[in-house]
Amino acid sequence: MRIAVTGSIATDHLMTFPGRFADQLVADQLHTVSLSFLVDALDVRRGGVAANISFGMGQLGTNPILVGSAGSDFGEYRAWLDRHGVDTASVRISETLHTARFVCTTDADHNQIGSFYTGAMSEARLIELKAVADRVGGLDLVSIGADDPEAMLRHTEECRAREIPFAADFSQQIARMEGEEIRTLLDGATYLFSNEYEKGLIESKTGWTDAEILSRVGHRVTTLGANGVRIESAGKDPIEVGVPEEEAKVEPTGVGDAFRAGFLSGLAWGVSHERAAQVGCMLATLVIETVGTQEYELRRSNFMDRFTKAYGHEATAEVQPHLA
């Protein structure tokens, strides 16, 4: 199964603030916030939702096709992704702009404040999926993640026109989208990904109820943080999957991307939605135990031992052959 993953490619600058953001906010002065946090740690990491998802899929052996736009500074990052099983031949390189950059500070309660510089990502709208499909011999699914909004719209419309199944995954871009844009991007999607907060925002902005949205997409996949994930399909009982036990809770950035990597890999393997979600939750657990979105190590025997402990031997028997 050939899966193309579109979206941002970026570097992450991750900082840690030892206090609590809430302690620095004055309730009656929120309209004039001017704050500076003295951080005690800085990690510069590879990131971007499409690159993070593709890295996780590469670790699981499903050879994703990364589609996005980066700058001339992408060479080292490209080599890293190539070494970890990602097809980067469809990444567009800007002649003038740097690769996008995410700057994020996390406090002691794991709350986050972040800023995102789009850079070369703004040129992703120039990418045509037909060229990608022709190069690899066709596409079975396109995951359309947070990216330049015009690129997201172009990819969605092209998938519809060429009858390529697609997954809608607005992520950070939902904050700047209007209801009409969201309706356009999700209508007809095979999968709609969001977290629980984004789920409510999608319904509020579109004016559609949960049932109306379910009637317009194949499956709605909602991540629930520590409570796992819920998968809904019209006319069927929801599937709920819990998360494995964490060895530590180190840093949450990239956890949602890792879940998507595992879930999409499960689809590529042809396992059930429940098994795919379990793989996603296991991979997400590895990420939350690590600083950075692509710094975890997937050791197959350890992965399966923990997977078995969380989901049982029957689940392991279905998943393990794909990780051999």
C-alpha cells in the first residue's frame, strides 16, 4: 500500500520552563500580556507533522512517501529521513526560503506555548500529486496534514478529482481556518483525524453535528490524550483503544504524529482499525518518553513485549509478522 504523507517539514526548537505558565498570568490583564520565560533547557530537533509521521512509518517499515516543501538547508535532514526508510524524492526545495521552524516552550505541567515560521512551507501549494503518483506507480492513500492552507486545499481537490482516498488532518492549522474551508477539506475524506479539542472546534466552525460529519467521512479518529483514541464510523459502534503504560512522561511534542504514523502503518499492513490504533498508541508512548519527535528508538522486541502487555497475545499475533 503506497501512502503519501503531505504536510509541514520543519525544525523544532524545544525549550523547558521549570515553572507554571498559569502562575505568570494575571486574570484582569490578559488583554495586555507581555511575558518572557527564563528557560533552563533547549533542544533543537527535526520536526514538522509530515516528516514526523513519515519517520515513524519508516521505523515501522512501511516506506512512506513524504510530500512537502523545504529550504536549501534540508540536505542533512533529508539524509536522516532517507536512512530511516522515508522516500523523500517528492520533497520540493525552495530556492529562496529556509525550512519551516517551530519554537515551543513547555512548562512543568506540560502546557505549551509555541510559534511557527512557515518559510519554504508556503511553496507547498506548487506541488502536484499527479507527479508523485506517476513516480511511484500510483497512490492508495494521501494523508493531508497541517501545511500551507492553499496546499491543503489543492491536495484535497486533486485527490477528489483523481479518486485517490485521503485522510483529513488539520492539526495546528484549524485555528486559522474558517468553517467553509474546513467543510471543503473534510468532505469525502476516508479518515478524519483530530484530538478531542479539535473535534469540538471542527463542529463549532462548520456548524455540522457529529452525526453530520460522520455522514461525510468514512471514519473519524479522535485522540483522547491519556485516555487513548476513539474511532467512529456511521452506523457502527465506536472502537475505543487505551494507551500502554508509560515508563516516563518526558515531553509531549510529536505524540499525535506518532499515533498517526502507527495507525497509517496498520492500514498499510491491512490490519483492523483496532489493531492499527493499538500500534499508533504504542508508538506514541515511545515518543512521550523521549525529548524530540524523532529521537526515539524502535527496538522491535521491546516494542512487541510492551505491546503484548498492553493489548494481549491475540493482538500481538496479528501485528508481529509485519515487524519481523
